[in-house]
Amino acid sequence: MRIKAFIEKIRKPRKNVPLKRQVAITLGIILLGFVLGVLQKWMDGTGSSAVPTILQQLDIGNYFGRLAIWILLATIISVYSESPLRAAINTFFFFISMLAGYYLYCNYILGFLPRTYMMMWIVIAFASFFLAYVCWYAKGEGIIAIFISSIITGVLLAQAVFGKMKM
């Protein structure tokens, strides 16, 4: 019980959230992930010439091809979830559905499936389950919340300055 009390000093999970609402949010996150995965691969490949000129100038396809945007989206999903477990579940399903959209597009539209690259991203998706659980506490109070927030900020800054890892 001491650990639970200590953790709840950082941030308390919202209780009594209706299951129907939790399922609806998770389904929306799954849909968002799938759409973003398909959109990313479409802009990466066949759709780059069909993107409106303004979006080509903003280089949206390149932006979504970087790791930083996916870290940012996962962090947003995590910290705005009702509990650390919901954060873990929602973030995991976001990544799995994003990968499903991305690699289904690769396989069925473009006719190739980069299995090694796909396996690396699946490992990242499974790791996101545990990382999202911890990141949920970044929106809490106290030194631990500040420490978690600073790690997230540091990772995002490192990606902005040094990040060359593409999706």
C-alpha cells in the first residue's frame, strides 16, 4: 500500500469513468493511428505528387516520417488518459494501428513488406506500453513528475536537433 500511496501523490487516476467512454476513446485512437499510418505511407510514396502545393512546401510528409512526431503524439495520448493503465493501452493501440495501416499499405498497395523494419517498429510499439504508463505521471505534481517531463522534453529536443531516424 505504501507504493500506491506514494504514486498517487504524484498523480491520481480518474475513477468511475464509464467503460463505454473508455472504449470509445480507445476506438477513436485506433482509427486515428490507422489513418495516420496510411496517410504517412501514402505521402511517403505514391501520394507525394498529389499533395496540395502548400503541404508540399511545408514538407508534411517528411515531418511525419520522423520519430519525434510519433513520440509527441504518444506523449499527448498518454498524459491525457484517465489512468496510467489507460495511457498504456491507448498508446499501444495507437502504435499498433498506425503500423497496421502503414504496413498494410506497403504490402497491398505498393507490393512490398519490409519485415526487418516492421519488426523494429513492433518492438517499439510494445515498449510504448510501458513508457506510456510512466509518461502518464508527467502531468502530475512533484519532483518525479518534473523529472519525467524533463526526460520527455529532452528526448523531443534531441530528436529535433539530432534526429535522423525515419519511419
